Amino acid sequence: MYSCTCDADKVVQPSFEQEAKKYTSQDSTFCITYFLDSSYESGGPIINGEKNGYWKYFYDAEQIREQGLYKNNLKSEWWEEFYADGIRKAQGTYVNGKRDGYWWFYYSDGSLKQHAEFKNDKIEGWCYNYNESPQLINEGEYHLGVKEGYHKTYKNGNLESEGKYIHNKKWGTWKYYDTDGKLINQENIE
């Protein structure tokens, strides 16, 4: 595969029998790169030498791998990622090239795997994780990507444990439940 570097006045000649094409308008360049089988690898606008605008990346043929907006060569706003069979893999927003805001991640069957809020590419706030059933298996608060605050775990849809984390370590009162929701153990961790 060839990474396109488009000049304003010429088509770049790639090696290894690959092909790169570009289309120019008055103030920007549209760059398309191809796999050896002539299927699209990626495509989007280049403005002032940087990716700016809507870009798509492909696995092969025309199956989209990911798509979204660039601003000044950094991922920005809404992006989507897909498995090779077209099932959605992830979706969420970027700010200055980093995950920022709500993100959803999916298993290869399309069921929800995780829902979390990000800030500067790290989980910030509540995070929810699911098994492939999809049943909630845990939820909790994070700060700078580290467990910080209240957390719960579940087994077969039933509350299994609950308590607080400080700096990624259990702290305070933790409660543990049986499959009927009855409290079976409690411990204080300091």
C-alpha cells in the first residue's frame, strides 16, 4: 500500500506497481491511495499540506475500516471504526487527535462491549462494560484512565460486588452478594 503525498502540480509516482491519484480543485488537493489490487486504501482532502475534511480508510475492495473528519492533520469530531465484515467496531468523538467525549465499542457480532466517556484519550467519568450476551458486567468511575470512585461488578445480570476505588486500589467498605442479591460478605479496606 502507498501513503500518498500529493504535490499541488504533479501526481506522485509510487513504487511497487502501486497507483496513487489525486484530484485538485482551486484551493485543495484530494488524495486517494490504492492497494495493489486497485481497491481503495484511503481517500480525503489535503489542504495546505494537511488532512482537512472527511477521510475514509478501507480494508480492501470498498469495505470501510474507519471514517471521520480531520482538522489540521488531527482526527476531529465524529469517527467510526468497523470490523472487516462491516460490523461497527467503535464510534465516538475526537478533539485534537485524541478521544474526547462519549465512545461506544462493540464486539464483532455488533453487541455493545463498552460505553465510556473520554478526555485526552483516557477514560474520564463513568465506564460501562458488557459481555457478549450483552449483560452489564461492571461499571464505575474513572479519572485520567484510572479507577477512581464508586464501582460495581455483576454476574449473570445480578450485582456481585460494590465499593470504592482510590488511585486504582479498593478502599473503604466493599460489599459482596450471592446470586439472589443477598449480602454475603463485607470488608473494610484502608
